[in-house]
Amino acid sequence: GKWHMGVNCKTRHDHCHHPLNHGFDYFYGMPFTLLNECQGSDDPELAKSLQETYWFYTQMIIIAVFTLVIGKLANLFPVKWKIIICLAICGLLHFISWFSSYGFTKYWNCIVMRNHDITEQPMNLQKTTSNMLKEAITFIERNKRRPFLLFVSLLHVHTPLITTEKFQGRSRHGLYGDNVEEMDWMVGRLLDVIDKEDLKNTTFIYFASDHGGFLEAHRGNSQLGGWNGIYKGGKGMGGWEGGIRVPGVFRWPGVLSAGRVIDEPTSLMDIYPTLVQVAGGAVPQDRVMDGHTLLPLLQGTEQHSRHEFLFHYCGVFLHAVRWHQKDSGTIWKAHYATPVFQPEASGACFKRGICPCFGDGVAHHDPPLLFNLSQDPSEANPLSADTEPLFDTVMRRIRRAVEEHRRTLTPVPQQLSPYNNIWKPWLQPCCGTFPFCWCHEENNK
């Protein structure tokens, strides 16, 4: 499915970020993310505001060149042809540099790989669902007689909501609801295969989402990114519950009892130590592990999550901290920074398309906004020293936890820098002779 971690570092074929270089033995899916550009029918999604800025500057350069040419020909003002030609060349290079990154996104980003080979460029959205499902099913059948780890990262419930004709109009909640129903059907197909191969009681299954609903994704009055119920905020907001609170659904009939509901804060970082324990291994002891095994909690031998503190980042910036106070069971959360909603009371950043992590789109709080999530899960009523007797005590403990947390961090090069996020032609995966990158698996052996 969706890998979203990139492919190459220094050359087109080094595959340093590829799944096969990070512990996996087989890969089929998208090495990048899924964008509106992949479908081609919606507004561009990749750096939309940046594209608009680039296009504005391009237009200004074009107008300047035409003004100078007309002024030169009409003898309105003296200007050398060299200056006009240099400005025109600079404008052309500026246009090529940004349009090559964003104008051909469908061909550069929307690709499917099998192991190190590109099978579709651009991807065929009409066959993506069936291809992903077929790959997952054949993987189970191929490995059913030995232990295996299957990680399926579905493209569903992610804009542009790729939905086959069979499921369009099936729900009462528009295209998003249709997409959810198709995802549910796909998961059901995988569970059916597990059952058919008599693997039900020996297979640990974990179903979850990587974030809450993408509130800003909409077309007209249609909500394309899901809903977050009573919880404030959404995808990409660093700290609000609507962006980070998602359910986890577990199935392991031979080990876990059915129908249990556990209301404890855990993390997707817990997947790694949990699977290590399931596989009979041991996590590394030479570093701080942010995750904890979930098996004691799932099996009922422990009643509370091992996470006392969870640190919620937006990019590289710490936006919020959650404290699960063990003695009282209270869950506190302190927000150091929150996105500035646009419009103000909308609960999302509709004017920006997605909330930023820093800059003028973020409000910093000193003292931090403090909420008691046990009583106020909607984060509607921030507490203060006047309204909460434990305010100062809670903030001191959280502050100390942040200091301890930061001492465990090892500085690394900034992976989210502008340079690391611009398109680099020499790293572009290509199934043909660059820049002529077009291929489909049924036409290539």
C-alpha cells in the first residue's frame, strides 16, 4: 500500500528509503503519497498556495518582459536588449523549475512499485483497489505455512477517495461514506482469507488509522476527509484530539477475549514492541524506546497503559503533551501551540487548506492551555490557576517530563527542510528513459 517514505537519497537507483532497505522482504504499492493530482479531476493538492505564489511571480515576470519589449520598440524608455533577454531567460527558468515539480505530479509522484521495479507510471486508479487486494491475498496464501508480517496501508479514506463503480452511491454519506464501505469490504476479504486458510486463531490483527479526519478536504458542501465527532481539530494539527485520537481494533481469537473495550491512551509507536513480543524477540536495550508492548493491556494482565506521557508533535515542533496521571487516572493535556483556525470559529484552517506547524498560522500559549480530558474530551474549556487547584502542580510535572524527554532526543539533519522537500530530477524514479516515464504492468514483462 502507501509507503509515503520516499525512495532515493543520492541516485535514482540507490533505494535508500525503500521498504526493502528497512526490514521488509517484499513490497507492492505507492512509494510516495496519494494526491488529488493522481486523479486529475480535483484541485491540485501539492503545495497549492505555493503553486499560486509561483504562478503569480511568473505572471509578473511575463508582464515585465512584455512591458520592456513594448517600451523598447516604441522608444518610450531606453533599455538594452541584453537586459530584456536575461529577464526573459530568468523567467523561463523560474517557470520550468516550479512547473516541473508540480505540473507533472501525476507522472512523477503517482506511481506503483513491486519491490524495486516500477509497474505503473502513472498509476491506473481504475485497477488500484483490485491490484492491492490481490497482492495482499496472494501474500497470505504464499506465506500461510510460516510466520509472516503483512502490513497493508490502504489508499482508501484518503483524498481523492478512489472508489470503484460498484461502491459509488452505496452509503448515505456521499463519496467519503462510499469509500469507507469499500475499505470495510476489503478488510473483510482479507479476514475471510485468514479464516479460510485456518489462520484465525494464530494471527494477531491490528486495524487503526494514522490520524483523524481531514476537515479541510471538501468539495462544495461535500466533506471528503471524514468527521471527528465531539473532538476538536483534525489531521495535521499536532495536538488537538480530533487529529490524533483514533480507535484501535484488535483480533486474535486464540489469545484475546472478544468484545472487550479498553479506554486507555496508547500510541501507534506501540506496534513495533508489540510485534517484537508476539514474534518472541526483544526490543533493543541501547536506546530509549517511545513505544510499549500492548499485550499485557490487551490480555488484561495490566489495567492501564504504560504511557505516562505522550508528546504530540507537528512536524519538528512540540505542540502538546498528554499526562496520564496514574494515581488518579486523570488524563491532562497541555497545549504549547495551536493552529490559528481560518475562519476563527470554524475548527479548521479552510483558507490555508491544512494547518501549519509554525509561523503566523500558529498561536503560542504561555502559560499553556491545559485541559482535563477525563472530564472535557472536546477540549472546550481551558483550565487556569483560578479554576483548577492542581493547575500549577500539573504544569510543573509536565514541564519536567518535557525536559526529560528532550534529553533523550538525538539531533539529526533537518529532514523537513525546504531543500529536502523540493523535486530533484536526478532522484526521480522512472520506468523509462527520463523524462519519458510511462509504463503499465500489463504491457511490460
